[in-house]
Amino acid sequence: MSSFSAELPADLWRGWVTHSTALLNSYRDRTGQELILRGGDAASEAERLLTAPFVVVSHGTGADPLLNYGNRVALALWEMTPAQLLETPSRLTAEPMLRDAREKLLAQTARDGFVSGYEGVRISATGRRFRISNVTIWNVTDAAGQPAGQAATFGRWTFL
């Protein structure tokens, strides 16, 4: 484990290893591309995803889904610790006046499997606003093929 993953509680790291596999497999299944270089065991892939130089963030399947994963770049951008992230409804990553548009985008993703090229404005835990560009959002399924939420990735953002 890297120093970053070693800082995570062991049970959280184990869960994130499993979820990372679901994120990576679902991304490949939906888009036909790999999100990161694959290879090695699940923990090695999870480590590469955690330390990737772009954002990967996801939420679960609840009525008001909580965030359930954020890699190192996502945590820094949203100015959260892993514990804070896991307690945050994903709707709070967008400002109130932008949440309807966000919900429509997530509904389109649910219907189509993935959406690419999205741009929008998000807000960090401290209120810092930023524009995200060229975002891909995809449906995540677990190892049994059951819905496990939705995820997003992007490598470009601009603070406003």
C-alpha cells in the first residue's frame, strides 16, 4: 500500500478495493475503454485508481445517494477527508440551483449506461466553486451485476 492508502482505516481500504474493481469493470463494460492501466491484483489496481492524476468519484444507489468513493484528486478537489466524503449526499456536490440539471444528467446516465463530454459547476465542502469539463459519468454494477450506483471521472477543472 502507498502512504495514502495506508492512512485509510483497514475496513475502508478493503471496501474501496472491492469498489475499485466494480468501478473499473463497469467503466470498461459501459465505454469499451479502460480507465487506468489494468494488471496485478485488485489491491494494486485500487492503488493506481486511488492515486490516478484525475478525479474518480462515485455514489451509491439510495434515494438520496451518499458518496461512496473518491480518489486522492477528488478528495482534494472537494476538500474532504474520506470520512467526510462517505457522509455526504452526492447532490451536495452541486449548488442548489444546479441540482435539477444534475438530476437530469444522472437520469440520462441511468438510461444510456454512460454519458461523456459533460460540463458543469460543482462546489467543494468549503464552498469553493469550480467548473468541471469533459466529464464521463457511468453506471456502476457490482461483481454480481447488480446496480451499485454511478461514478464520474474528469481531468480538467477551473476554479471560479
